Amino acid sequence: MIAGMHTTQDDFYVRNHGNVPVIDETLHRISVSGQVSRPISLSLNDLKSRFERVSVSAVMQCAGNRRADLFSVKPVSGDPWAPGAIGNAVWTGVRLKDVLESAGIMCVGETHVVFAACDDCEAEGKRFRYGVSIPASKALSGDVLLAYEMNGEVLSPEHGYPLRVVVPGYAGVRSPKWLASIEVRDKPSDNHMQQREYKLFPASVDEASADWENGTTINDMPLNSAICEPNDGATLCAGPVRVAGYAVATGTSVARVEVSSDDGVTWTQAALNVEPSTPWSWTLWTVELALPEGTHELSVRAWDSAGQTQVSQVADVWNFKGYLSTAWHRITVTAQ
Amino acid sequence: MIAGMHTTQDDFYVRNHGNVPVIDETLHRISVSGQVSRPISLSLNDLKSRFERVSVSAVMQCAGNRRADLFSVKPVSGDPWAPGAIGNAVWTGVRLKDVLESAGIMCVGETHVVFAACDDCEAEGKRFRYGVSIPASKALSGDVLLAYEMNGEVLSPEHGYPLRVVVPGYAGVRSPKWLASIEVRDKPSDNHMQQREYKLFPASVDEASADWENGTTINDMPLNSAICEPNDGATLCAGPVRVAGYAVATGTSVARVEVSSDDGVTWTQAALNVEPSTPWSWTLWTVELALPEGTHELSVRAWDSAGQTQVSQVADVWNFKGYLSTAWHRITVTAQ
């Protein structure tokens, strides 16, 4: 069930890799260093007073959203997320671009913007502070925010108070909460979260054989869609049934959403929510299907403006880490 | 068979919708009008002398590339192109952006850049000059060229001499040859080529039921790949066989190419050509498969940097106009 175009903080999924740090906003400072001509250190008040306040409506989603579907092929590591590791919010803060330019960012050849956060994580027997990076081209696009509000409210501790990064279009892992510092340099972050998590491998690779240097770093998220209403396993009254959900595209836009009750032999086109949105928002959709008595499998797939669509079979996107689960989303309902 | 990273003019596919106009370069002028503060008329010499000369390596492909595959589901209209309605070239000319800015382009709300060409076309019993449009955001991206050279040679008449538009990433239809004029306005071109061709419809729509207002205008081209060597139907020596072809992505980049000889149960990863290229070039790939005696179906699929891949079944992308044929490309070979 989707409550609306924007997801409240309470309803928004929470995926943290460590603790929820307790931060005193009046003492917290964000440093900007590395390949910059004027290294700076900014308080929250500095950020709010020195840079333009901007808002963007954007999806935040875990790269593991819909991972649960992959278990039907064979087990994967990670939390078995249903299609709910996603939300859409209006994020408010300042442009990362403006902050980087005020520090005099110098881009020479390959350049990356490295974020360090305040949460303590643990992996492979080591403790470390969360950190990731994004390419400078994305960081300077004007779309990336250092955000202090979500839907007009101060960020809650679970969502990164007092300041988080919001990288629209990218997997949630690249949008760290509790931001501590920013460094500009010539290669991606060395952090475990950048180097040993959130990479995509072919189906033939497993934990033991994974060459992490050769996985595809997950940044842009793929075209995807899901049925959020009715619930999987629901029992309904036979007759007209409202089916609803979301679709997301990155770089392109959602052009069409289709629902099938006969495993893709025929499709019914859904109505797309026409509420004005940014290129980074999700598209909500609804369709009414006439379901006779019996058990039905419903499938959904989205098409984007480049004529791309989702694959039908889960096996075709399976990977041992369980990322980017984008096959047709299927639910089973019983009409009586 | 792909000769190399760049396709010569002689080898490059030719898809025209009318005649090949004979144009005297010394008399030809390009006008820029509509929502501009300074309408201008430019000779070829003006273009070459007043604007920066730039080159971009980019794919040009017909939206009907690989259409032949769709006939296995049911017939479609249009030429039954094999995977050869595509080529990659270094295009040289001037930035459309520079020309539009010199004319003082005014973007207010929705803005489109309309191209009129010199070729005479005929459709639905009417004769007209070829014309299409692209959104102003794309026209002003800096990537779109008014090109007068292809791989360092003057354009041949078949490829648009003396001047053509090159819109990297878009379907070939949006890159008119024999450019005559440019108009900036608040809606897309009214031309038949824009309104009644090159739109994508669901599989349930046919010629009679098509509502052309509701089709998806084909601009950005989807992720695709094809096997170019060996030829479909070839007889080979059993043992190691070299398989090669191309992959293309738009907005994202090609991250992985895989070839299967068992209908996708297992895949072998291809080596990608690492020659430096622009985001608009194709990616060439090769792989060696050990084929025992017998008949084999080989399939290829590409993955992009956003973890998107191609669908397996032709039926899932079938549309009555036969555009954007992107299911796994399959060929049959006999090893003996």
C-alpha cells in the first residue's frame, strides 16, 4: 500500500549499516578537503546561511529492494526485502555543487567525491566508520543535495539527523546519513562499503569466487516496478479489483506500466499518476482488473521512454548479493 | 562482421525516406528562426568559419534495427532489418548549441527544435519534405552536431551532403540529412515523420487501433547487442569458435556482455573492446566458445552500468511498427 506521492519519515524504510549516532547539531562540523583550493569546515548554521536552500522530490531506494524475489532461484545474502525498501520524499538542503565550488574543487582527470559518515560499522572482523564515494560528474550535476529536511521536517535520527547526502537516481548506499566530511580525490573511497559491498556480479559468481575489483559498482538504479496493492496472498471479492503500485526509472522516464493476469500473454495498461514530479520521483499507477473466482498470479512491468522494459524471469537477474531485483513483480491473489 | 570501431561511409547503412537531393554547397543556406531573438541564415562557409569545429564518435542506428527478429512472432510493417542498421562514426561539424545561442534561442516552458530537410517524401497519399524535432534540452546539451564530415571525409550524398544533424543517443530518424532549416518553437514538429512514424506502441495495438497521440515518441535508443560474427546459419569447424559483435547503451554505459549456447542456462562473459570512446560509441566485444559437433543456437545479451539487461523473448518487445527490437539476439550455427 502506498500512502501517496511522498512517504512520511515514519513510513520510510530504514536501512542502516551500523548504529544511529547521536549528534549535537550546534557542535557538528562538515569538512571539505582534498583536491580543493580552499579547504573549509562548515557548521550546520554555516551551510544553511551561506548556501541557497533548495528542494528536490526524489526516490531513495536500497539496492536490495525486492531482493526477496531472488530466493525463489536460490538463496542470496542480505535482508530479504519485499518491494518496500523504497520511498519518495521532498528533500531540502543545499546543493553539493555549491559547497564544492565554494571550496574551489579541482577536477583533473578522474575525480571522485568521498563521503565519511559518523556511524560505526563492522565487517570482516573490522570496525570502521561508514564511507562511500560518487563520481565528481554526478556530485557537480546540481541534483545532489546535502539535506537537513525531509518532507519539510527536520531529519529524524534514523534518517540521518542533522545532515545526510541525497544522490537522486543512485542506490541508497551512496547517500550516507550523519555526514561528517567530504574529500575530493582521484579515486573512489577505500571504505569497505565502497569496495566490498554493492557491486553487481554475473549469476555464475559466488561469495568465494567474487573478484571485487571486477564487479560493477552500483550507482544508477535500473528501471523497476512493483505491485503494492493488493497484498501478495490476499483474498478478494471476485469482480473488478484495483491494482496499484509504483514504477521508477533513472535517466529516462516511465512511459508505460502494464499488468498481466496470464503470465504476460496479455497486458492491461495502467493509468499513470500525472502529479507534476521531478525526473527523480517515482511514478504511481493504478489499474482495474476483472478477476473471476479462483487464484490468480498478477505481474507488473514498466517501460521507459527509451523503450526498455523489465525481464520476465527472476533467474535472469539473480546474483549472489541479491541486488537490483528487477524481473516482473508477481503476486498471487485469490478471488472468491 | 564488424570491420572496426568506425564504420566507413561505404559500409554504413543507408535508410532514406525519400530521394537523395542534389545540393550545391555554395548556394545552400540554413535558416534559424522561431523563438530566437536574432533569426539568421548561414551558408556552409559561415558555419565552418564562425563556429568551433568539433568531432564526436557516435553510433547512428535506425529504430528498426533488428526488426527482422520480430517476424517470428507475427509480421510487422517496415523493412526487415538484420542487426546491420547501425554504424559508428566520427562526426565532425559544429555544435547545434553554438548555432542556436548565436541566434539567441529563447526557451520558455516546453521548447522544441524543429528540423526541415530537403528530401521529398510521400505518405498517406501526400508529398512533403522530411522534418522532425528534438526537445530543446537535448539540442542545447552540446552533444548534438550539425555535421559536414564523417570519419574525416566530406559527407557523401547518401549520408546527407552537405550538412546533416547528428543527435547522439537518439534514433536515426531525429538526425535528418540534407538539413535546410531550424525553427525553435513550443511544440514538436507537425511533420508526418514526427507525428505518424517512429512511435512505440504496446503489443495489443495494431495499425487500425493506433492512437498516434498516445504512442511513445522514440528518441533515446535502448540497451541492445548483437552477434555479427559468425553469420546466422554458418557452418563452422567444431572446437573453439570466435564470436563477436556490438553492444550499445544510451545514458548509461555497457558494463557486461554475455553469450550463451544453451538458451541462457549458462553464460560466458565476453571481452569488451577497451579502445577509448565517447559515451555515444558502441562497445565491440569478442568471446571464444568451445562448440562440439552439432547445431547450436547462440544468444547474446548486454548489461548496462545501471544493472539493466535485455529481455529474453522477442514476444515481450513485439510492436506492430517493429521498432526497438531488443530481445536477446540469437543465431544458429552448425559445427562439424
